[in-house]
Amino acid sequence: MMGSPTPDRSGVTGVGQAGFVERHGLYTPEQAAAANAVARRIRERGLRTVRLTVVDQHGHPRSKSLAPDVAIAAMSNGLDFSGAIYSLDSGNQVFVPAFAAGGGFGIDEFTGFPDIVLVPDPDSFQVLPWADSTGWLLCDTYFSNGQPMPLDGRGLMRRMLGELGERRLRLPGRDRDRVLHRQAHRRTGHAGECRLHAAAARCERVRAWLPVPVGGAAGQRGRHP
């Protein structure tokens, strides 16, 4: 069963497609409730800006900074965003024949260099401690027909983890850190152990900030968990 946040009543227009999230069933009921809670927090905290962020295939964050009411509307309507970010190399140069059929990727929806639609993940909401009155939301990406954008890193991760789950396998996660820690201790002694311990601690901090959950309604279409 899918859910939808309470329809936005801010009067904001021109953001995404009206009712995009509900129409394509992109939120679970739990996420819809979380979206409503995020909207309340944004207003109660008096935030002036909310950054909607997606990470490209090179690991670079791409974002738009929005007024609070526009960010809230995006949790119902999505947010139009340039799909060109997936056609750029790490030097921001186009590396595919962008106007060829399939956009150079063999993906029908990419024909014609189209925009994509960002859908915020309400469970990722943070108030940034280093930016004044600024919130932050990670997003998943979709085509305008509601289909998941197959090059989206978060969606790809969910699909891969889903396939592993179907085979009753899982990524080793934190266990892998501990194994590497022991190996480093045997091979390089105390100094290497300390360096690896610090690196593992940084990884844990990144995991805490950038969760990629995989349960719930992710399913075959790569939706939000």
C-alpha cells in the first residue's frame, strides 16, 4: 500500500508535476507521514532554505537550494531537474551523443536530453549545522512517466541489495571493516591499525549521514523503501 503526503496548500506552482508522488505511488504510508512531519519541522524551525540533493555517477552531489514552501511542495509534486548530469564525465564534459536515440545510453526515456524528476526522501531530512537556517534532503530520481531513473545511484544500490536478498546474501558491511582491521594489524602493526581504524570511523560517519535503506516498498521498480 502506497501513501501520499498531505496535499501542499502553499499555493506554490511550477514545481514538478502536481500530485506526482501520489499518482505514481512513490511513498509508502510511513514515508508519507514522514513527509508531513518534515514539512512541520521546516516551518517550526523557520528554515530559510532547503537543499534538495542527488549524487551523480561520479559521487558528486548536485543540488538545488529552494525556499521552504517550494521544498515542501516537492514532496508532493517532485522537482524538475536536468538529466544532463548523467551525461557528463568527471570534468563536466558531455561524453555521450546526447541527442541520439536513447540519449547515448540505450534508454528510451533519455531521448531528447530530457529533465528528470527529483523526489525527496523524507527520512533523510537534516538541518545542516554548518549553514544558517538550512535544511537538506537526499532525493531519488525518476523520469516524467514515474519510472525510476536506472542510473540513479541510490536506486541502483537498492536493486542490487534486493537481488542479493533474493539469493539470501548480504553485503558484509561492518563485519568487513573488522576483518580489514585485523588484517592491517597483522601486516603493518600498530600504525597501520590506527590508520585503518580512523578510516573505518569516517566510513561510519558517512553511513550515518547518507543512509540507503532497502526495505519497504522498494520492490522491482526501485522506489523509495
